Amino acid sequence: MPSPPLTVFLTVIFLSLLAGAVPAVQCWRPWPNQKPNSTDLIFGGSKKYEGSSEFVNLRYHMGPVLTANITVYPIWYGVWQNSQKRIIREFINSISAVDSKPPSVSGWWKTVQQYTDQTGANISRHVILGEEKNDRFYSHGKSLTRLSIQSVIKSSVTARTKPLPINPKSGVYLLLTSQDVYVQDFCNNVCGFHYFTFPSIVGYTLPYAWVGNSAKLCPGVCAYPFAVPAYIPGLKPVQPPNGDIGVDGMISVIGHEIAELSTNPLVNAWYAGQDPVFPVEIADLCEGIYGTGGGGSYTGQMLNGADGATYNMNGIRRRFLLQWVWNNQLNYCTGPNALDH
Ligand SMILES: *[C@@H]1O[C@H](CO)[C@@H](O)[C@H](O)[C@H]1NC(C)=O
Ligand SMILES: *[C@@H]1O[C@H](CO)[C@@H](O)[C@H](O)[C@H]1NC(C)=O
Ligand SMILES: *[C@@H]1O[C@H](CO)[C@@H](O)[C@H](O)[C@H]1NC(C)=O
């Protein structure tokens, strides 16, 4: 459920560098039109596809999913530049844009739309940018806990001037914290997470997600591969498509959380694993996979712009790097930039 940092993969790279070995690739898809080689044989058979595994048993647990037009309400906590807000707004608007050049963010969302509720209704194809709230003066301080996050959301929906609408059925309250804000577990275990508010604190059950700008605290962890951890010698960062390491790194985490929140808003719908306290959701299964061949420590095949930027899909006026999500019909991770589409 939380979007974990890439420490796991990076540790694999690091240990491999120490051992002078090729990084362990757990899941492998051969490039289209290429003859299988020894790597394919070692990791072949049932593990041929990104993230695929006979052990993944993603199931529907009968709870609601977001089938009506989804409205995202950004809450800008701390100091945000307009240029940064624009990147994130245009990403959200790109999710259901009809005319982006393929491979597109809207193509990525099609995999999310495959998920349904008990009645067979699909996840909405419309994701709309709703009202926004600024919390410029850090109403609950520069260090937030999971509980104080709910108080920030409460302040936004009960503000005296222009409160955010109450939309428990199809609202996504997206708390975005600036680079000088620490949130419980940030950098150690998570780069973002989603959950729902408690009526006892907020007055309503509202699905929400938090994503932090890691530029100052841990870009090598949460904005990978636009920054790399200092403990890995020789690993070079790639250039972000919108010129902002922290915000470009947030895009993939925001996509991860919106995809999971839509398919599991009350944490009783789509997830794998036995334990509802630690549900493994549709984006968790594809963490760190951005293209064909991805898995283990390898991001997979991404795209390179003429300007040197690395990305894997197009949105409105911009390019983004966004992790893939689990395709439950094919039983592996898919994305619009897959080489065999
Ligand atoms: C096998 O194929 C992969 C993917 O094309 C390539 O990265 C790897 O170097 C190849 N290994 C050998 C031994 O040819
Ligand atoms: C859902 O969103 C679409 C696109 O913005 C709009 O055309 C449609 O009227 C909306 N439906 C409802 C029920 O609000
Ligand atoms: C709705 O979900 C079903 C079942 O997963 C799928 O076959 C269908 O393609 C989905 N429709 C859309 C518009 O995504």
C-alpha cells in the first residue's frame, strides 16, 4: 500500500557491485524479436513477464471502488512554486486527456479502468482536477504524523473561506508536502501512502493520499532515477523531463497512489496478500518498473528525449516518468510504452 522507496532494488545493485556480479533480475521479459539467451533460461518459464509470478493472487474483497467521475483535490502544504504546481496539475489533467501522443498517461490509466466492483462497474475513466487548498503556513507544523495528516485534511474541508467540498464517494484528497516537511516514515519506508480519514477526527470517511517532495530529504530514495543514493558509486542519475528532480519524482508516486486509491479506497477492495493490514495493491506489484524488461533492480526500457530527458509517457504538453500497474487480465505489469504493444 505505501509506495516504498527503491532501497530494496538499490540494495540489490549495491550488493551486486560489491560481488562484481550482474544485478539479480527476478522478473524478466525478453525483448520482442530477440532470441532467448541464458538470462531468459535462468529466469524464464513462469517469470517471463514484468512482475509476473504464480504467487501473485490479486483478489477483490467486495468493497467499493471509485466508479463515478474521480475528483482530485490537491492540498499544497508548505511553500510551493507555481511552476511546481503546474507540473502536478498537468499530470492529473493528463490522466483522462483524449489527445495526448502515445505512449500516453491516459493509456496507462486504461489498465486501472479494468478493475470493477461487485456490480461490474469499472473504475471511472474521468479523473478531474478539483478545487485546491493552500496551507502555506504549515498549519500543523513541519513534521507530520499519520494522525496529524488527518487534521490537515480536516482544516481543508472545514476552512472558513473556500473549504474543499466533502466528497466521500469519488473525491481523492491529495496532500502534497513541500521539501522542508517531514512526514512519519518518509524516506525510511515510504515515499507516499493512501488511506481514509476517520469520522472521529475529520467528521467524514474521505479517501486521501499523501505524497512528499523528497528533493531535500532523500531524492536518491524517493526521486530515483532522477537522483541516486550516495552509497552507490558509479550509478548516474537520469535527467527529469520537467526539470524538477523532486516534483518529477513525485509524479510516479502520485500515479501509484491514485491508481491504488481508486481500486482500493477503503482498503477492502482490490489487493493481494492474506493480511488486510499490509495489503499489496495494484501499483505495489509493479514498484520500480517503468518499461519492458523491468524488474529486480532494472527500471525497464524508458524513452529518451532529444533534450536528454528520460520519461516513459506523454501527457498534456509534458512528458512524465510513471511506474506501471498490475494488469489482472494478463497477470503481469503493463504500461503504454511496452515494446510489444
Ligand atoms: C540476454 O538478453 C538480455 C536482454 O536483451 C541482455 O541484457 C543480456 O546481456 C543478454 N545476456 C547474454 C548472455 O547474452
Ligand atoms: C464526468 O466527467 C465528464 C468529463 O469531464 C463529463 O462530461 C460528465 O458530465 C461527468 N459526469 C458526471 C455524472 O458528472
Ligand atoms: C471494464 O472491466 C472489464 C473487466 O475487467 C474489462 O474487460 C473492460 O475492458 C473494462 N472496460 C473499460 C472501459 O476499461
